[in-house]
Amino acid sequence: MTASVSGDFELTMDELRVVARYAAEAARGILPVFEEAHPEDPRPRAALDAAFEFADGARRTRLQRVTSLDAHRAARDASTEAARLAARAAGDAASAAYLHPLAKAHQVGHILRASASAARTAEILAGEAPGAGEESIERERRRAVPALVDVLRRYPPAPAGGNRVARLMSALDAALRASGGDTSG
């Protein structure tokens, strides 16, 4: 039997690995933005590596927690919005190993914020073209596996925040919930 964590519902380690992989793949796509701006700072890369270790079957350990916090500190130190988003996405990927099974809307951020950060980064790199973010959200929707959508649906919808990342996350959340688990089309 697969180990699980309980709260308002149960999440298995396999489900947490699906969430961590989804976040890590989004973060991997934008990490070069941070590394170009801050080549001497290894913290986000370490968080991303820790996320993939867990997603690939390693036990979740203190490594994911520590590297996540370090990556979020790197985000605070980043010199540009895009670099900040990339570092935060790496931290979010590492912390996904510790997604709480609590039916609270803010938990959706642990599942989707890395993807929303990637979409916002796409907009920035495209000179603030909103279409770039929408295209990125569509790619993230198609990349989601049914097991991820199943986990997402255990939570209330993402809060519709005021900043662009929150709005992109809310759009991705709505698209995934509407997909009926079919993310191919």
C-alpha cells in the first residue's frame, strides 16, 4: 500500500509526486531566467533538484523543505521580476512534496503557482504580451495528467487574486477543472 497523508482528505505519496513533478517541470522551463541574472546563486537549482528527487521516487525529507525556503529567499533577493518568479517557482516545486490535504483554496497555489509563474515569465519575456501568458497556460493545461486534475479537484477553486500571477493561476485552475480530466485537447 502506498503511504498517504491525511487531513480533510487523503493524498498518497504517488499523488504528491505527480504534483511535485508538474510544478518542477514548470519551474525547470524558467529557471534559466534566474540563473542568467544570478549565475552565482545555486539556491533555486538546489530546490528544483530536490523536487525532482522526490518526484522520481526518493523519500520526502528535510531537503525539500530547506531548499524550498532557500529558493524563496533567492526570489526575494532577485534583481528582476522574471528572475524572482523563476526562483519562486523552483521553491514551489520543492515544497509541493509537502502539499497539505486541507480543503483550503490557498493550497491550490502549491499545485499551480509554478505554472502561473512560468506563464507570467513568458509575458515578461515577450514584452508584456498577454497572449504569451495565455498560450503558456494552455500548454500547462495540456501538460497536466488526469491524476493531477484529480488532486486539484479535492481543493476549492484558486482564489482570484489581484496580481497577474494569481489571475493566471485562477485561469489555469478553471481550465483544468473544466477539462473533465481530459487535458489532451
